[in-house]
Amino acid sequence: MRGATHAPWAACAVALALVVTACGGGSGGGGSGDAGAVLSASWGDPQNPLEPANTNEVQGGKVLDMIFRGLKRYDPETGEAQDMLAESIETADSQNFTVTVKDGWTFSNGEKVTAKSFVDAWNYGASLRNNQRNAYFFGYIEGYDKTHPEEGEQSADTLSGLRVTGERTFTVKLTQKFSTFPDTLGYAAFAPLPRAFFDDHDAWVAKPVGNGPYAVDTYAKGSQISLRKWDGYPGDDKARNGGVDLKVYTDNNTAYTDLLAGNLDLVDDVPASQLKNVRNDLGDRYLNVPAGIIQTLAFPYYDEKWNRTGSEKVRKGLSMAINRKQITETLFVKTRTPATDWTSPVLGEDGGFRKGLCGDACAYKPDEAKKLIREGGGLPGGKVTLTYNADTGSHKDWVDAVCNSINNALGDERACAGNPVGTFADFRNQITQQKMSGPFRAGWQMDYPLIQNFLQPLYYTDASSNDGKWSNKNFDEFVDRANQESDTAKAVGLFQQAEEVVRDNMAAIPLWYQNGSAGWSERLSDVELNPFSVPVYDQIKVS
């Protein structure tokens, strides 16, 4: 997830999509709970330091959502962008905005949150020198081409489109009209930062300081981060528990075993191997709800063998060698649905989802798979390896199943093999360092329920989450036109045309749509998943 800019027609699509999504919830008892009790939950080691503009993956995002609040916040039930620190965001032309920050907000270290807290943070995030993964989010603000040029060194340290006009006011000038720009400001990249972040950056990274309902107590990277309720938090969404200990697990089966043994309170990714047993194990202490998540296989287009003429036939052939129906029914016990496009059914048809867009390319057709791969020049080196992180998500199970399917379809038991990387952080580092030599796991968890969010950050040239470095001029042109379109239906249509370019080139192989899942101990109640499948930690009660 994470790493996209957003279109000026977002508001209507968000409201529509979330009617389809629903978010589900589970009480498991209710009651008032113990406001001082701490719960423990499974976690994956984040790739990057927990800087708001440098986190574009789920595990780090969980923490940022707990320790930061921005100008907007996405309602955990509806997903609606609601004012949080924004007293007002005014515009007369959808290109120039005046922002007023609410009074009375501070960071957990006592520093006051001001307009400068936002402007300094956004300038930091947009600077090429700071190498922030989410710099792309600031791309619509005037001056981004100077602070983050596509080539060469930056010629400005600050965005010319940002100006502090008072202690609680600042202005934003965009390079084009963007009527729902305010609705994007709940994303973590736009969070404010205290002076402590800039004055002693190393100390801040070791123990991040934010302005959310929780404060970091201790952080041992690779082991655990302990968050505690911040009593001075002024927001309405105060934590209903005393804190959360997020414990790093390199195997979600171990996390599930610890949950059953009473050594862990919450698991938000039930392993595939336990899906047949989970209802017997946990009863009504288990959630499985639709979510905006798709699992795909990406390719390293910086490696010429995946970018040569005819390679799209090889990719299409590999897709047709995967028996999605069998894998989702047997391994995932129907908690996944075979993907037939590159977005998610939670969007609904009006939001851009087109069931069956992939056509035969996503159907299991072994004979056609062999023919296409042969016509495309064969598998590079005679085989493929599917790289994945082995610490979360039951990835070994499904990667082995995918490879078995490919091997059976091609009649060669050595055609495909899994390539596990020990931790998610190491896996992401290899990806960002462009060390992939074959297909790799590239699931996407939506930032917002918009077709744009499933396409632009993943496939637009040099987009922040375009890990395979795929590039196509026609795709980019459709996206650019869609982002400038004020009519929702027309914008969706343009994005659908962009998705057809992804299909025709098989830029990535769509595998399946995924549900969000969670299991919890008898100590917990009021456990819910938001529309992005992340637990709403601050609302959980602990007995």
C-alpha cells in the first residue's frame, strides 16, 4: 500500500465504494474494559524508519496511524475523510487553499502543533535529499519540480507553493485544479512533525514523537514497539485501552500458536494453514471481512530479459498456468477470490471495477500457457523463481502452490521454485535496491477506495510503489487525463482505459482478492477492522 497522488473526483467515489466495502466488527463481550490494560498484537518489522513521508507499507503504517493525527482522518467505519486538526480548508478555485489548524493541539513531548509543523514536514518529505518514499504525494504542490527533480540535483529546499501566514494558518498552491485535495490530507505522509524531528533526527527515529492517541514508550527494531495511551491527547478518539505492544513475528503460524496459548492477544493475519480450524479455535473471536487488497506477481523490468520483445507472452503464459480457483478454494478456504482484473471488487462497477477484464489471461489453460511461453522465447534461463518474504502472510504456502501449478501446467517440475527472503524488511530492501531477477510478491492494500489508487502508484512511470519499474507512455497519458477530469464517470472511464494497457502488456499477474482477517484472545472486546483491513487499535477494550 501507500505511495500515490489522488484525483480531483475522489469524494464521490469514496462514498460509493465504502457502501460496498462495509468493514465488519466483532465485540466478543463488550463492557467497559480496563482503560489502563495493555494488549499485545502481532507485527511485521517495517522496512524504513517510522517517518510519515518514508512509510509506504502496512506494518509501518499501523504505527503511524496510532501515533499521528493529520488535518483529516479517515473514519474507521465509513472511510470518509473528516476534519481532525483542520479547523477549515478553504478555496475559491480548487487550486489555491488556505488551511487553518485547530488550536489546543500539541505533540506528546509538549510542543505545540502549528501551521509550521505541517509546512516543515511537507517540505522535508518533498526534498530529494531526504530520499523519502512518499515524496510523490507532494507532487501536485507548486515547486515540487525544484525540490524533487526527475533528473539532477534539487534547486530549492522548500516548496514554493507552501507559505506560513500565521501561527495556525498556511496556504497551499497546486500546479493544477484538484478539488478534493483536502480529502487526501488524512494520509500519513501529510502528518505534522515536531521540531524534535529536525533538531535531533537520530533520537527521534529511535523513539518517534507524534500527536496521536498513543506515544511510543520503547522501540527495539526487529523485536517490539511498545505504545502507551497518551493522557494529554486532545482528540475525540482517545484510546480505550492502556496501550499496545506490537511484537515482531517472522512466522504468522507462530503468532497464531501464541494467540491460542494465551501469549498474544491479537493476530490480524490468520495463516492459511489455520483457516480450516479457526472457527473451532476462536468461535466468534474471529473476523473475516472484504477488504481492498489484491495479491499480484510483479516483474523486474530493469532486467532486460523481462523487458524484451515477446516477454509479455511469457508473462501471460505464466498467468494462464496458475490455477487460481483451486488455490483459493483449497489453500485459502474461499477467504480469497480469484482476481479477474487489477483493482478490487470493493470499488463496485461505478467505481471502476470490471469483473473479467483479464479474460482468458487469468484463466487456467495449461496448453495455451505452454504455447505462449514458447512463442515468447521460453522462460528466461529455462525457469523462474518467485521471491517473497517468509515472515508474514502464509506466503510460502501460496507461492509453493503457484509454482506447483505452473510446473504441472508446463510439465516440468523444475520450471518454477519459490525464493524466500527471511524478513519483510530485507525483502523490501532487495526490491528497492532493484535486486529482483524474476517475479516477486507485490500485494497492494488500498490507501483510498479509488480505481486510481490501484493503478497510478503501481504502474505509473517512476511512481513511488512501481517496484518493477514498468513504464508505458499510453498508460501514463490516460492517468494524467483522468487526474485532471472533474467528472467522476469520465475519470473512471479513463482509468479503465489505463487498466486495459496494463492488461494488454500483462504488466503484473493478478492472483486473487483478499479479505481482512483477525483473531483475538478472550481479554479483548470491540475488535474491528477498518476498510483497509487494519485493526482499530484505539477502540479495542481489554478486560
